Amino acid sequence: MSEKIDIATLYLSDYPLGFSGREIARRLKINHQTASLALKRMVKESFLKSHVEGRNIKYHLNFDDFKTKHLLSLAEDHRAQHFLQTFELKSVVSRILPYVDTIIIFGSFAKGLQKDGSDLDLVLIQSSSRSKIEEVFHLFPREINAHYATWKEFTSSFRQGNHLAFEIRKDHIIYGNILKLIGVYSGGGS
């Protein structure tokens, strides 16, 4: 299962991406033959789809199979756990999550490029108490920029071609309803 999660993690930066076997091997720092065998298994198990592009075989996520979404959920959760090692991020997430369905962190924090003066960019989906969330923000010295949305608004931002929505999909950390967000990112709606 670990090799599947490792491969799925490569797609977290943008779900529609396609990779060749050699590119996956290089990014995971594994032997090309090992990657090729793992990719063939994942195609056979319907996690990935493959097609020939020039002289290469490109591998894409297979969103027609629910198993793929579940695998991505595991990869997203694994990534999110890693980011919770930062005390500040852990504090913000743990205090806001009770008031929302999903938190998406994007920008420099999601890319791992934050500095001391960086602000924290969030999308908060289905918030139940904006005033309580704002109170939490005042507990932290860092500026927190929150974008509030319902699931319907967030989903329609992709259909409308909203540039910010696509940027958030590229680099994000998810806490909360991961499977529902994967459905939105994969074009399946909310």
C-alpha cells in the first residue's frame, strides 16, 4: 500500500497531471523497473489510467473508480499530518475545525515556503460561526486571510474558471471532509 500512497502523493499538487513511468521513478527516487511494475499493478487495479503519448506511456488518476478517491484521501491525510508538526498550524486548525466542515490551507504554507512574516491563507467551507472563527484569528500574531464559501460556491468556482480556485487545487493542505473535496477537485461536484 505504501508504494500506492507514494505514487498518489505525486498527484496532490494537481490532480489532472499525467506522469511517465521514468518521471515517477525519478521523483520517488526508485528504480525505473520498480516504478513500472507498481504502475502496471495500479492500472490493473483501476487506480490509474494509461495512454501512449509519443514514445512514453502517461499515467493519470482514474476518477471513475471510487478506490482512487479513497487512495487520494489517504495521501492527502498523510500530507496533512506532516504539516501538523508545526505548533502554530496545529493550533489554528484544531481551534477552527469545530466551526467548519473543511479547511483548505493554500499559498506559502501549503508549498512549505512560509517565512516569519508570511500570512496564512485559508478557505473555510461551510462555516457555522464566522464570529467565533474571527475570535480564534485574533489569538495568533500572524495575519490570517480567510475565504469563506459553501460547498456549492466552491464547486461553482471551478465551473466558472476561477483562477484562484485552480491555484488552490494545485497547492493545498486539507483538513476535514477530504473525500468531498476530492470529488470537487476531480470534477465530480460536491
